[in-house]
Amino acid sequence: MKTAPATGADLFYVAESNAADVDSAVNAALAAQKTWRTMSVAERKGALVHWARNLRSVFEDIAELDASDSGSPLGDGRQGLLHGIEHLEHFAGLGFELTGQTIPATPGNLHYTIREPFGVVGILTPFNHPSFFPIKLAAPALAAGNAVVIKPSEQTPLSASLIATAAIGALPDGLVNVVQGGPDVGRALVEHRKVHRLHLTGGVPTGLAIQRTAAESGMVKHVTLELGGKNPLIVFPDVSPESAATAAVKGMNFTHQGQSCGSTSRLFVHASMAAEVATLIAKKVAEIKVGLPEDPESEMGSMVSVKHQQRVLSMIEMAKDDGAELLVGGGAGTGDLANGAYVMPTVFTGVRPDMRIAQQEVFGPVLSIIEWEDEDEMIEAANSTDYGLTAAIWTNNLQKALDTAAKIESGFVWINGVVSRYLGVPFGGFKNSGTGLEHSRETMLSYTQEKSVSVMLSRGLV
């Protein structure tokens, strides 16, 4: 039985798949992909756009499922779903970029390359954006000529099936498949001998497990991973305190309960302005409306589960034990929210870069404020975690911004911005934050294999 994290009420029974179901899904995908790969780019584009139209026709149904399933506000679910559909429409038209090249290797002969799909792509998605990730991750794989088998998180399984159902009448039957369940189902998909391309968006432990399972499957597999982050937001003293505070609150993704890999959860603010910035942040955070997902006034919902709520609360206690100073929040929901998996938006000051709260990903609404004076020491501290997903730099000095961006060990850097990602701009992490890129032409190309062909037209050459 799937329960609603915001209320604890029962939602639906979810039938879990087994290894035989995974095998059936893969075989159905293989059969559909044989037709799909022979269609022209224009035909595939039309089919994908048709799927996007179908998704828009059930938009509210999917968004409401996501809100109930995840505990996030309905408006947040709508926004994520819209972004997913926009990704689908973008990649639908990008198929004409699946170009090869000609190479003048020898005179009188023809040497060229072509791009071919892998066949079946296994996609494992996280709980934090239940509709956004299945759509946006399937889009480039399908545009490249592959079929997909999607395993959504067992914590937010509901909308993925409706998303796949919306493909009926638009895509060949079996091209988009969904299997439900936990680690055993994920393992069956990862180790399947007919699945040579895999993608996970999730946590580092899961990413490492997938790499191990893929390696032990007996088949060489192409694996990309988009994992966690402990992302710095660096504020130089030439920025106004109000701008810094606004950026810090927005960048923390409190409106998604901090459950976002790109959240800038470490705020490095210059000591000369730290107190004022902290005061402004506390005021803004205290004004965040925490409520039920269906309440149109809710700006922040619940954690995805009671288990995750307890993990976040334990990390808050850990931060206190290590000497961090609680500025605001720090507790569970009360009153009408007491039965849900709520954690109030939380801010710590007095955080040192070596504290566990500054090194470990919380994946919850917890912001750590770290003061700095020496710029070199601050850069070293910003780079001191095992992660390297995003970073944000706030300054009015463009040269300082560019110099700092070059020193930061992150795959995606905002200068005077936070949160936003852009279609066409590659997104991916360094270090334990993953492998591979999303959102760009390179993403689609990564779902192809490049084949070289040499046509010997000049018989005198070998």
C-alpha cells in the first residue's frame, strides 16, 4: 500500500514487478525498437510530439498524482511536469543532429561514420520529481532511436504508469515500458543481458551499486549517472545583503523541501556581511508557507516519507551536536501537519566547512551558513566535499566571477543565478556527482554508438 507522505493516509496498492516482468518489458521494447529505428527522423519527431500532446491532455491528472504521491505542493508538480514535456518537445526536433562525419583518411576512398541506437535503454528515476525525470530522461533516448524501460522510484511510483499510458496511439506499442518495485527490480533491469545502455538519477550509493551490478552482469554496459550534490553558493562582499539572502533561499529549493540535487545547501558568505545576510534569511525562511500539497497557498510540502523525514531530523540533531547554531526551524510539523512527514525549513549558522552537516548531503530543507575571510581558504573549503554538481557565485565583479568559476570543482556553475537549468546547456557533475551530461545535444548522442565505414574505391591502396 502506498501512503500519502503529507497525511499518512492510504493511497493505492502498487503491483510490484519481478524479474520475469522485467524480461517481458525488455523483450517488448526490443520488438518495438526494430520498427522505431527504421522510421525517419521526421516520423519519430511527429510521434514524440504526439506523445507530448497526449501528456498535456492528462496534465492535471499527472500533477495531482505527483502531489499526493510525493508530498510536494501541486504547483511544484505542475512545474516539473511542464519542464518534462518541454524536454520531450525539444529532443523530438533534435533528431536531425544525429549526424556522422566523413574523414579524408586515404585518397580515392570514402571513410565515414554513422550513429546507431543501443536498442533498449534502462532508466532508473528518483523520487523527487516523479513525472519530470521519466519524461526528460526518456526523450533523448527515444529521439536517438532507442526503446526505454523505466523503473521509477518505489517511493513515488504512481505517475510513471500514466505517463507511459499516454504514449498509446503516439508511439509503437512497447516502445515505452514501466516496471515497478525496489532494488530487486532495479537489479534485474541493470543486469539484463539485452540492456546495454543505462541511466540513473539518484544517490551515490545507488550509483555505485549500479556500476557494480553492471560490471558483474557479464556484459559491458554504457552507464551514465546523475547523483547528489553538496553545492556551494559563494557570496562576495560587493553584493547587497538582500540579493544574497534572496538567492540563498531560492537556491536552497525550500519550495521542493530541499529535495533537489542542485540545491545550494552551503552558503559561503563574507564575514563582513554574514550577520546581516543571516538575519534576512531567517526572516524569509520563517515566512515560507508550509502546508498540504493540495493547498494553493502552500509553498513547501512534506518529505517523501516518514523514513526520510527521520533521516533529515537526525542530521539536524547531528549538526547541533557538532556545534552548529540553529537559526530557524529544526523540527517536525505540528498541528494540522503532525501526521505528515514534515520538516520545517531550517537554517544553521556557525557552520565550519569540516562539519558533517557541511560535508554530507541532507536532501532536505537545511541550509548551512559558512563565514569566510580568506578567499583561497574559502575556495578550498568549497571544493572539500566528495561532490561536484553545481555551484553559484554572486559578485558584481565579472573578472572575479570568471576566475572563481574556473577554480570551483563543479560541472555546472551559475554566476549571479541559482536553480535554473537551460535546454541546450549541458548539465552534469564532477567527482561523486556523476558521469555524463543531460539537457543537451550531447545527451542524445550519448544514446548512440558510432560506427565507422570505409569504402575502398581505389583498389591500388590498402
